[in-house]
Amino acid sequence: MTVRAPHGPASLRITALADGRLRVGVWDSHPRIPAPFGEPSWDRVPSPPADAESGRGLGLVPCYAGAWGGWSVGDGPSDRGAGKLLWCEVGGNRADRSGPLTGHPPPE
């Protein structure tokens, strides 16, 4: 798997949850929260051209994840902005969790 962050440092964390789900968290230093993680709905990530070799990752989230969300990190008045955190959960019983969630991942 290749992870690309076009705007500086980034990190990826994958956590196995008790019921067989995986929680994937991605942090990067860019403050923009892209769709499907953020709103407004006009802020969509464009579909890649058919012959593109990359650019499909965010479009897979609503197809395969049971829950997802994102928030800005350190965007208070005294902070300089520390980027964003995006997360999603896959696997387990999807019937119990579907669609976007806002804020932090649900507690275990």
C-alpha cells in the first residue's frame, strides 16, 4: 500500500478493534477536510481520470467503511493549526454502523 500526503508530514495508524473491525486513522498537516469526511457537500474530491494510477482512496471510504469522520487538530485561536485527522472503520457487523459520523471515533 502506498500512502501519499502532498502537504508535508503525515502518519497512518491502524487499530484492530475487539469485534473484528479495523480503525484506520490518518493525520496530515494540511487543514482541509475533504469529502466524504467534511462538509459542505460542494467540497468534493474530484473523480480521477479513468487512466489515472492514483486518486481513488477517498472515494472508497463510503463504499467499504461502516463509519467515518474527521476533524481539524489545533485550530483554536491560540493554535497555529496542526492539520487534520481522518478516520474510518471497516469490517465487523456493518449493519450496526453506517454513514458518516462527525467528531471523534466512537469509544470502544
